[in-house]
Amino acid sequence: MSISRVSLVKGWLYLGITSLVLAGMLSIILVFSRTPYIQNIFPLIKDFRVALVVHVDLSVLIWFVAFAGVLWSVYGGERLLRVGVVSLIFSALGTLIVALSPFLGASHPLINNYVPVLNDRVFLVGIALFLLGFFILSLRSLIVIRVEGAFKSLDAALHLGLKLAAVIGLMSILEIVYTYFKIPVNLAETRYYEILFWGGGHTLQFMHTLLMLIAWVLLAVESGIDFHKSSPWVFATLFLALFAGSLGGPYIFATTSVETVEFRQAFTELMEWGVGYSVVVLALIIVYSLIKSKGGTDSKHIRAALISSIFLFGAGGTIGYLISGVNVTIPAHYHGAIVGVTLAYMGLVYMYLPRLGFSRVPAKLGAIQAYLYGIGQFIHITGLAWAGGYNVQRKVTGVEQGLDTIKKIASMSLMGIGGVLAVVSGFLFLYVTIKALGSKGTSVI
């Protein structure tokens, strides 16, 4: 990798870490404003919904896409580097506007799924610029990532997976644009944005999941796992199977109207049936390989991130089958899945830092951080799932939660304890990462 490509990789890494720093600050407001007793004295509770919108977009949409930019830039070769820089500039500018929008007067929070919004022009301009950068990033990646002999070598299988992920990214943006032109304009604003991002948002989850699987393979190899020579075709097949599921999106758009119940239900069922198989198979392969292998002390932080990622993603998926009604079981489900992806990317940050010329994160400290983050998030989603069993409502705070029984208070207190542990370990990740970014190593990819 030449220094020019290294610079592009670093740019996307800086964007991702910056988005996490900003999201982490907002997460303090979110955890405290839903924790019993603390919620009554926390002074910023009135900003809960605004903070929630910006936090979700920074910690999920922007962080995930930024790390997609890291992976695609690592494997993307030297072609069209200026196009890559343009995509990064648009994405960074959009991120800056989104983060600053509450301080520029943006309000009117709408807690719709996938891309919640502040229904103000400044925020919407920021999101539009970021999505434009994402579109350019995906298009460049589709063009420059080469695939040769995907079933013959592990590296080629990874190239195939990354190229397929770029296709899914393009599909998701095009589906959002298509929805924009097809959606009735006279809808209530919350329903409007719910529909706008429903189809493309679901498709985007296929991209995130595929990139997480690729991250699992990379982390497994870095952890000392020597996959059997027959594994490349297994990985390529799993990547193709997940990609095939994403193709249900265009079919749904072609056969239903975007404002209908059938459209909404079809994408829900697509996620239920189109994602899990590849994830389960690859998770079993890696878990079996982890049990059979002995990781070195230098890679214990990589292994910790991998194990925690698989466990949290699996926990989130399992909780999904417990959903009944509209309550906090729903965020318990998707928090588990989101954290699974985040932990995989945390592991890749630890892996790539020394390869990009920065210092290495201490393996023991990195492992402690990954396990604490995983444990904290597991406690957090367990509390939410428990509270969901008592029909505690989602997207509300304070007295609106109706915590009028000991069981409801206990479950949401458990959520708060896990949330605090996750926030602390999340800041530990940012601390060790930023410290590593501030010092130089000797190795460059």
C-alpha cells in the first residue's frame, strides 16, 4: 500500500473515531435520562430526543459507513484515489453539519427507524451530504476492487465480499432516492421519514452484516487461526448467500408501493429470513476454530473483540425472536446487533493501527476494554429485554416510561448499570485509540 492510499484509509479512520467521540458524549445524556432516580436530577433530560437522533446517526450510520470506507480503501488499490478523497470530503462535511446542527438551531426530532432525523433544513443538508459521500464511496469501491479466483484463495474471497458489499451500499442509496420520488408528500412527518428510510435502511443492514462477517474472518486470521485450504469457497459462498438475500429489496420495490403495509412487512420478513443463515454458519466455523487454536498473547485484544462481537450479535438476534408489541425489547434486539458490528470494527482498529504507522494498543488493556464493553452492552440489552416483558415503552424517557412496579424499576436499573459500564469501556476504547494515533510506530501496510 502506497502512502497515498494509506492517507485515504487514515482519513476514513479519523472520521469514524471522531463520530464515536461525539456519539460517546451524547450517550451519557441518553443513559442517565432513562435510569431510575438519576433521570429525575439529570439537567439535560429535556434534550433527550435531540441527543438520541444525533447519537444514533453518529454511532451507527456514520461510524459504520466510515469503517466501510476503511475496508474498501485498504483493498481498493491505487485507482481513482481522488474520487475517494471527494467521497471522504462530502462525508466529513455532512458529519460536521449533523454534529453541529443542534447548536445551529435544529430541533424537531423524529425518532424514525434507521436514519432518525431532526426535521430542520440544516440537519437534512448534513445527512444528504453524508449520503452523497457514501454513494461516491460505494461506486468507487465497486469499480476499483478486483476479484479473481474468489473460490481459490482467502484473499480473493474477501475481495469478493467487499465488492458485493459495495453493490449493496449502492442499492441502499438508490432505494432511498427512489422512495423519495415515490412517497406521498401529504403524510405526517414521522411517517414520511419512516417510509423514506425503511427500504434502503433494511438493505443497508445487509451491507453492515456482510462487512462484519469479513471483519470476523480478518480478526480470526489475526488471532492465529489457520483456516483449512477448503475455506475460501466456504467464505465466498456465505458472502454470496447474504448478497442474494439483499436482492429481495429491489424485488419488493418492483412489486409493492412504498406507502403500503405490504411494503413494510415484506422488508421485515426479508431481514428475518435473509440475514441469519450466513451469520450462523460463519460464527460456528470461527467459534470451533477458536476452541481448537491457541491465540498468542500479542493478539489477545483481537481475539477478545472477535469473541465479544460474535456473542453480542448472537444475543441481539436471539432477543429478536422475543419481540411482541412495541416496547424496549425492540431496541434490545437491534442494540445487540449494532454492538456486534461495533466490536468487530473495534478489533479491526486495534489490528490496523500498527499497520498504518501508529503505535500498537497494549494487548492486555485492549482485551479488557473489549470484554468490558461486551459485558456492559449485554447487561444493557438484557435489562431492556426484561423491561420489554413488562411492556415498558421505547423512545420515551422520565415519567413517560411508566416505571410503576419493582420489576420495571429493577429491569431498567439493570439497563442503566450495563449502559454505564458500556459507556466507560467505550471511552476506554477511544482513549487507547487516540493515544495510539498520537504516537508513531514503524510498520505501514
